[in-house]
Amino acid sequence: MNLWRYFLGRLLGSLLVLFGVSILIFGVARLIPGDPARIALGPMATAEQVEMMRERLRLNEPVVVQYGEFVRDLFRGDLGISLYTKRPVTSDILSTLPATFELVIAAALIMTLIGVPLGIVAARYRNSGVDRAANLAALLGVVTPSFVWAIFLMLVFAFALDIFPIAGRVSRGAELPPTVTGLLILDSAIAGLWPTVFDALRHIVLPAFALAMGGLGTAARLTRANMSEVYDRQYIQLARAFAYTEREIAYKYALRPAMVPTLTILGLDFAIMLGNAFLVEMVFAWPGMARYGVEVIIRKDLNGIVGTVLVISAFFLIINMIIDIVVAYMNPRIRYRDQ
Amino acid sequence: MTKSYGPLVTAATALLLSGFTVVAPLSAQTVLRLDEHAIGEIDPAKATDYADSMIFYNIYDTLVIPAAGGTDILPHLAESWTIDGQTYTFTLRDDVQFHSGNMMDSEDVAFSIERKMTLGQGFSSLFAGVIESVETPDARTVSITLTEPFAPFLGSLVRLAIVDQDAVLENLAEGDYGDLGDYGQAYLSSTTAGTGAYTVSSHNPQELTVMEKNPNYFLGVPAEAPDTVELQYAIEPATLRALITRGELDIGDQWMAPEIKAAVSAEEGVSLGQVAGISSFYLKLNNQRPPLDDVHCRRAFAHAYDYDAILEQTKVTEGIAFGRRAHGPLPLGVLGSDENIPAGQFDLDAARAELAKCQYDPSEYEIQLNWVAGNPIQERIQLMMQLNLGEIGFDTTITTTPWAMFTELAATAERTPHVSPVNFILTTPDPDSMLFTMYHSDAVGTWASVDWVMNEEVDAMIEAGRTETDPATRAAIYRDLGHRLVEDQVSVFAYELVGVFPIRDVVHVPALQDEGRTYAVQGMNFMFREMTMN
């Protein structure tokens, strides 16, 4: 029951934040220099044509009126027409978001499944060679930008060693599944297209690793730090005195309290990756939304900018909310404190 | 009991690394794979960019077409035409079938014009205020009456695609155009309703457009032409290089950095194709902003530009460069271009001599040298200008602006930087599409016209070129205009741009690889029906 109240409180807060973000981005997008109608129509367009386009985009209305119409359309699922692709922004986002989402999920899995165990091992064998090696690997992940990882991984594992494909989400000629979730690997699995599943997995390995490397390092270092702190507590020494195995101590008594702060950071990393995937998507020609987001800003595509930022913000808030709830579930003190 | 997942993990890894080659192999059909930097727009009423044009000339056709390697306009969907004053009467071919199977007729032409003008996007500006009426006396005849004599009209028609009226009307969605709904915008943004040599089988404007040969094309498509074409968008240069080297991309785009093109062309089976004569690079001088409102100061700037040094920097390999000497505003080969117009000369003494005649004292002005972010060659040029202008006494500041900001600055003469680098590509084979857009007073306020010439005599010459219908006389007008613009030094005519494309030897592209086969229109050199796959 307490958890439900906690959830509702978080949901209400998130909706308020989203509303604030929508106002902010709606205003900020209009402050970017350049007449969107002129940029879209090019230098040869006549003044009348530019004016006609401004009318069509309602740019001559006061900003407050424009915002009101935007909100009205938003409730109908209409984010307007993109001046960049000349298609509905909703279609653009729906056609690109699943690719980015799939990539980010894969990166998050790598980040968690490799980063956390790496931190556990480093904490368990503190100050040993294993710890130092894990620290070095984690540090490399943190300090090297994702696009450097992307180019490095592509050149080594795709170009030189020819183990993975260079670019794209799936090979030409692969049988594509009907869209259910938009996540190619999942949809292919649902349709029983196993060759496509494995082909898509091969395509996602390098971009997902490139995107995950930074977060992986953070996860490892955080887990190590938190686990080390827990290992120093008296109840761990007591557990050792009672002859619990190291494995039991690590997973049963040390990891859970250590994971609370790690989980929070991992959740934030997960959401941030959605916006940061741009350079990785560029390198691997990944047809995702991050690339779209950058292009619409460069071209002052007002509807595209607002739509993209709103989707990323909503995603960020949802992830944040989920993490808060998981953390509250793991640590009852949090939900009681917030009441 | 301890469970071991080792064998399972090993098997899965092996499967991944092996490539799980049960992905269905592609058929024996020939596939051409190429890329372009920007996204692809397939609605012909909205197409403007390079990628759009590449698609446009393959999936749609126009009434007329420019001659390869020349300035003539030739029949295409129209088999002939007559000009009676301001009325152009076209006789259409009777053997042209749309992709839907419908036969093309004069109603389709009238509909295409109406749709383009109503939407008001793409190259509709070429016809804005130009067309008074369109009549279709019979299925094979279209009469277009102009509001006033407009000689570039025929050339402009290479940007008017003929769309299948019936197919569009059958696929209207909700929209702002009354009974015409969205005027087929949703439909034509995902498929084709044209007559072209290729049809669109799938299209994602940000990722990939796949085109297939049209077996019913009215001119026929040679068997050697690619059966399928995959046009990919916005691939990172490092990735492009890897794809070409690995044989996974056949033609690279012209926007790759020269060093990457050089590295790729050193690979076995890769050569460089070129397109010249359709675009130029200018250092635009703001003619309205002191001290550049004085012609002598502008000439001093033109002498401070080191033409040879910059051309050296455009070299891709020893024999191939993406720049060649410019002779005035028009690329050589375009109607009215003139190789007798002297190319600019770097000469700091001559610059100082011109400066001595200028009414302004250089020490009183700080010159703003701008470059658009993402164009490293522009930065190098402005650094060179900063150095050389410093030699003749000017203080300068270099600014970098994103593209959107540059378009904003270009809106007023007061805010337009003193010196702005600009590339301009011919959008039609007619020089008017370049000269009017860049130099006429009615066209100021855009990135293309940041020289703010605003000169009545120049305007009059451009207008004379528009109303004169005799090609020889028009050429003479444009030659005179070219000399005049150089004499006034409205811009620094830096160099002609040469498009350089890495091409794998699996494909032959006549327009890029054979002498005299270039079309003087952006994107038209990628007509896939003219290419042969080896």
C-alpha cells in the first residue's frame, strides 16, 4: 500500500516535470536563430512562399497560442510535420525510436551484466591484481568517449578481423518480421525468424558495447566502492565468523545494500544513453532517433525538436520512476522517509 | 549440484561469430549500393537536396531533359514543343506508362503543375509568378501560358516531375486542401507515382531507399543497368571508408574528406569519378557593409585571396582535386560562362594599391570572417584570409556559426558578416537559377545572396537574360554580366567545385567517368539507367 502511494506521488511529480519541460523546450526551440520556414524552403523560395509556410506552421501566432495548439494536437497524438523529413514527427519518432531503444537496452544489459560483476570481483579481491585490472578496465571505459570506442571496435572487430558487420541493424536479404514491438530482435524471435535474430544480434554487438563502455566503467567502479564499504561492516565479519561462504556473503549480504546507489546511477545512465547514442549511431549507420534529434536541431525543425525532447524526457522520467520504485522496494527506509 | 553454462555460452558465441549464414542469400540480380550525406525526399514537389535529386531523376521524368555535356534542352516526356510568345505548347509522347500501369496524358501534366504550386515547396519557386494558365486541349497537348516572357522556363521544367494524377487522387489522406485532402503528401512520401526507370520498393528517409528497375520504362532500361539500387543516408566517413574497402558500398558520396577519398582510391578496384561545371565556391563579400561597399576594398580582398594555395588544398590525389580555377560567377560549360573572364590573382602589392584607392582606412574596421561549422576547408580559407588581410592592414575576427544561425545572419545586410564562404550548385541547367538567386535585388536575404549586390544595372542585366529568348543573345548577356560582376568584384570567385566520388570497379558511371557526359543539374548524374554493372 505504501509502495502504491509512493508510486502515485512519483507519477504526479513526473507529469508535472514533463509539462514544465514541454513549455521550456517549446520556448527554447523558438529562440534558436534562423527562420524555420526559410531554412526549409531554401534560398530560391519567394517571400510569398516563405510567408505561406509560416502561416501553415502557425509561426505568426503568439507563442502562447502556438503552445495551446501544440498541446491540443499532442493529445491527439499529433506532433506536427517535420520540416526536416517532411513527414509527421510522430511517424519519424515511431520509426526511429525502437532502433535506439533496442540499442540502449542492449547497452544497458552489457553495462549491468559485465560492469556489476566486474565491480563485485574487484571488491571481493580488493588491492589484488584482479582489482587493479578491473579498475584499469573500468577507468578506460569511463574516460574514453563512446564514439572513440565505436570507431575502435568497428575498425578492429568489423574491418580488420571481419567478425562483426560494419554497419546497419540487419543484413540485406534477411527476412524481416512483422512489427509487433519495433524491437527487431524481439519481433524476429516472436515470429520465429531465428536466422534474423542471430543476424540482428551480430549487428548490435559492437554499437551496444561502444555505447555501454562508459556506463560499464561507472557501474564497475560504483559497485566496487559500495561493496568495499559494505565488506568493512561488522555484520559481514560476523557472517564470516559463522562460516558463510564468500559467495553467500557477496550475493546475499553485501550486494543488496551495495546495489541501491549503483542501481540509481545505472538507471540514469540508461536514460542518458538514449540521448547520447547519436555518435554511435552515426558510426554504425544505426537508424535510430538520436541521429534524428541532432539533425532537427541543426535545421531548426521546431516540431522535430519538441517531439524528440519530449520523448527523451518522458523516457528519462519513466526510467527514473522505475528506479525509484525498485530502490524503494529494496530499501523500505526510503518510502517511509518520503511519506 | 553445480550447473555449467560453459558449453551453452560457447555455442552461442560461435553462432554469433560465424555469422549464422542461414540469412537468405540475395538473388543473382545486380545491386548497386551508394550513399548520400543528407536524407532522401521522394515527393517530387518537395525535393530540393542532392539526395532528393538523385532519386527524383530515377523515379520520375520531366517534359524535357538537358543534353549531357551541353546546354541544349532536349525532348523527353514531351516529344516536341512550340513557343508562341509567352505560350509553350508541348506535344506529349503516347507511349509513357506510370508505375501503376496508367498511361500518362496532358491531365497528369496539368495536375503536377497545380500540385507543385499549391504545396509551394521544393523548386516551386522556379515557377512562382511565372505561370499564368495551363490548358489541355487534348490528351497529348499541354499549353502553358506565362505571365511574361521568361527564357529560363524550359530549363526550369527539368524540376517539374510528372505524377500520376489518378494514383494520387486514389490515395488522398486527410489534410488542409479541401477535397484534395493532403494532396497525396503522405502517399508520395512513401512511394512513387511516376514514370521513371526505377520504382521505389522501400523508403526510410533517414536510412535507406531501395529502388527496382521498371520493366515498362518508355525508353527501356538496359540489362546491364543495376537491377536494384540501395541508396543509404548519412553514413560516417570512417564507416564509409570501411564499407567501400570491404566492397559493401559501390559509390561513395562527394562530401567525404579528401584524405579519406585519397585513402579509398588507393585500394584495389576503386577509382575516383568527377563532376565539374555545375557548382562554384565563393567568398561572398557584403557589398553593403563598410568598408566593402567600396569596390576598391573589395578588389583588395580579392587580391588577398591565395588562389593557388587553396587550390593546392583541394587536391585529393596528384591528378584529381575538388576545386579548379574559376572564371567569374558561372562554372565553365554553363550557358553564358566565359573562360576569357580572368581568374583571380593573389597579389598583395596589387591589394595594397587597390586599398590606397579605397575611401576607408583599414585600421578603423574589424573585418568579420565567418565560416559555417562543419566545413573545415572554410576554416582554413578564413585563416589564410586573416593572415593576408593582416598583411595589408586589416584587423579581422574569425567567427564560426551553425547553419541555422548563418541563415539568420543572412536575413539583413547589417548582420551579414563581411566575408562568408558559400557553395552554390546549379539547380536547373539555366544560369538564371544561379545568377538571380545570388545577385538580384529581389532575392536578397538568403544564404545564397550574402553579397547583397543590390545594383540596379546588375538587376537589369539579369532581367534581360530572363526575357531574351534567343540562346545566343542570352549567352552574350550572361557573359557581359559575368565580366561586370568580376569588374565590381562582388564576391571572391574562389574556385569551381568539382564533385569527386569514389567508385568501385563493379560499376561504370558514364556521367562521372566519361568525358563530356555530365549533366549540368544537381543529382542528374546519377541516372542509374545509364550505369552498367560489371
